[in-house]
Amino acid sequence: MNLPSLQAVRVVVVGDVMLDRYWFGTAQRISQEAPVPVVDVDHVEDRPGGAANVALNVVSLGAQCTLIGAVGRDDAGSHLEETLRAAGVDCDLIALAGWPTVLKLRVMSQKQQLIRTDFEKPLIADLTDGLGERLGRHLKGASVLILQDYDKGTIGDPRALIELAAKFRVPVVVDPKFKPFSAYRGANLIKPNLEEFRRAVGPWAEDDELLVKAQAVCREHALGALVVTRGGRGSTVVTSEGTHQHIPALPVDVFDPTGAGDTSAAALGITLGLGWHPLDCARIANVASGLVVGKTGTSVVTGPELARALAAQVRVDRGVLSSSQLKDSVAIARGAGERVVFTNGCFDILHAGHVAYLEEARALGDRLVVAVNDDASVTRLKGAGRPVNPLEQRLRVLSALAAVDWVVGFGEDTPERLLAELKPDVLVKGGDYSVDKVVGADLVRSWGGEVRVLSMVEDCSTTAIVNRIQQHD
């Protein structure tokens, strides 16, 4: 999946603006006053945070952005606006006297955050009318509106802003915090993290229950889609159409999750502004947030970075794979919206029945995974003298079939471990099974997968072939 040019995309961001300040230094001794490290600060960095970080990510990715929010009439507010304007953000900020710009100070050493201190006070004024007036000036010609609501007081009435955007036919993305989801009724997409979603809807035991709750939220509050970000477990997308998909996280080294939600909101907003389906928006946001967690502190992702990451998502398209290679390739295929079919067996002597069966299985989806029992497990299942052909040869022959995409060996008697890891869309077995006898059927159905029993070619079996050879001998 590639991003087109974003130069014509105009994003309006409304929300809580903050300044993130970092003190970087080394910590090589413990204080004599208390059992805490002493940090010798060698440099200080100020970075836009909150809604300001969303705006900075938008322009870094290559789109246009207008930021509406509140700052104090202080040095932090002035510095924040200067930084944003220098980066290309169009700032329409409300400067308030007697109220300090929200500032978060983090002390860092060896890429680790040692302490964070927040400097903030409740807003001294109701900004509802001022925000609506400013927003109205920028919605004409806008591609999308992002509400970055950290509940610091800037967005007092989000529904009024959503309704205003609807009059201009501008889609709305919301990154919520503590407000009930009813406050965002009518939004096109909202993006709570796992804890925010749990706080809003209550606990659940299985992912199926999460999907049910998410679909209920979409229906109850007239939401177009809901994207629940789940940290290292990726994200879960549910749309008002009833479609849903889990998008696994990219395999990355996480240095600092700070600002990942802001990056995700920016990517969701830009792609929704392009008119993309929420599932595609979430896939791009998943890659973008995976990039930013590999950086230290509040950071942004650039357009070229994201383009390279998307281009690098090239799966192994065919062949014999290890379990880890297969897991990554299936994840990428699923992220591209492809339907994955899984089957398993010994495949000791490949015959016409196998070929017909595998061709029929491949026709049920976009990718076919064939899991093959290793030699020891074949002996346990089939008895002494089997397999006739060692695993390496069986894998090689299967991988040469046009119907087969990926082949993997496994040592257990059943494929349930692989099924749990890969979560295929369809599990198939040959016609000598009934559906209720298929191992792993209940497991596959638990995540909404399908179980199919396919026809078999008559008079074709490995056992019969072995018997005929033995009788001939």
C-alpha cells in the first residue's frame, strides 16, 4: 500500500496544545540527600506536544495543517507557536492572559525517562464559542477535522464542533481521553487506546467480546468506525458496516511510546481526508505509530520515512518458511486485506488427490498456507515405516505447486499452535473428515474464521500407493 501525494490534503486540528520539555543528561551517581539518581543535564529540548504534536506530524507527513487551540501569554506559548510556524503549521491559537501554557517536563538519561513533572492549571475560560468561530473560518475546503481531546479543557463541547464540520461535509477523527463516547456522536472515526476503551465500556474476557462492544458503540453513537489501539498488540478496527479486523503491531524495538497516539491520529486523519476506508487508514496509522515508538521522546514521522516503511513491507511471497517468517508474512497479507486459507497434513507421497484438494483450498482465499507434520510426528500418527519421504523433500515438493503460497513444518501431532499464532480466515481439510472432526475447528471459529471440508479425488491415497508398491515388491 502506497501513499499518494499529500500536498492537497488540508487538515484542521483542534485540541489541547502542550509544550514537551526534555532535560537530557547522564546519571552516574546517587544523591546523598535521597536514594535517587543525580542527572547532569547537558542539553534541553522543547517539542510541541498534544494537539501541537498532531499538527507537526501532519505537516511532517506532507499535508497542510491548521492548528486551533489555547496557549498562555507566556514564553512557553510564544516558543511553541514559533516552532510550529517554522515547521509550516498554520497557527490560529487563542492566547489567554493569566493562564500558563500546559508544560510537561521529562528528565531523560540513557534513553530512559526518569521522571515527569506537569505544569498545568484548569482553563480559566469557556472556549466553546471562540473555537467554533475559528473553526468555521477554516472548514471551507478542509479535507478532515481532527479533535485531539486530552480533556485539559480546550474542547468543552465536541458535538458542537462535529456538527459544524458535518455542515461543511468534512469528516471528523477523534482521539478521546476521559469524556464518554456519547460526547463524540456523529464522528466518522474515534481512536481510543485499550485502557480508554475499557474505561468507557467495561471489561471483556475475549477479543470476540471486544468486537461486540465496539460494534455496539458504533451503533449507539452513530460513529463511522472505531479504532482501538492496543500497543504491542496492534489495533482492532470495527466499522459501522459491521466489518472488523485486527491489525498486528509491527516487529519494532520500542524506545519510547510518548506521542505514538498523536502520530496515529495524524495518519488516520490524513488518510480519511483522502477518502480511504477506515481499515486502510488504520493500516497506515499502524505503520506510522510503529515508526515513532522507535524514537526517543515526543517525535514525528516524515513522509519519506513512512513511504520507505510501507515499501519495506514486502512479505515472502512464496516458499518454505520458518514459523516466525510465516507469522510476519501472514500479518502483512492480512494487513493488505487478503484472505488466508490454512490446511495441514503429512503429504508423504504427493498424488493427484492432494493436488486437486490444494487447488480447491487455494480458491477459497488469496493465500494458502500448508503446514506439514515433521518426520517424528508422521511416525507417531502413521506408524513404523512412515514417512516414506523426509520432511525437507515433502516441503520442497509442496512449495513447487502453483496453488501453494507458504509451506511450514511443525512437530506437534496437531496444528493448533500454528492456528493460534496465524489466526487464518479459513481452515480446510480433505473429504475424509466431517466438520465436527476437524482438529482446531472450534479454535478457528472463536475468532470468526470458517471451517470447510473439501472433496477428495476417488482412489487416491498415500496409504494405497504404499500398499501397491509393497505388493509389487
